[in-house]
Amino acid sequence: MFRDLSDDLINALLPLVREIASDRELQPEIRDHSLTIYYRGAALIRELKIENENLVGCAGPQKLDRLLSLKSNLYERFLKG
């Protein structure tokens, strides 16, 4: 099991680091060159990584309200520039 992230992924996540770190209900874990973000013990976003220059991951069906909040912040920071 590898516990490191690519420079591209780290740079893509930098705008979210403060938000993730300040939210006591979110727990980021590094595994196999990707990041999984847990919310209250359940995987909110799994295997967040860079593929073809895009930030991709798998979203679990649990905690949809929290995911939508995080997704809104992702949209504001990454898509709107």
C-alpha cells in the first residue's frame, strides 16, 4: 500500500485543504496514490485522484447533503476558476 500523492493531485487539492482540515467531521486518508475523504466514518469521496488531467473520484450514496455542500465548494473553486 502506497501512502503518497502526486504533485498534480496535491496542487489540485490545495484550495480545499483548509476546509477539509477545519471540518472535524471530515477525515482524509491517503491510500494507493489517491485520497479518500470520510464523513462520520463513511466514505464521502473515494479514490480521489488525477486522471487525464482531471480530478476524479467515486462518491458514496451516503450523506448526500454533505457531499452536495462539498461539491458546491469544488465547483466554486475549480470550475468557476
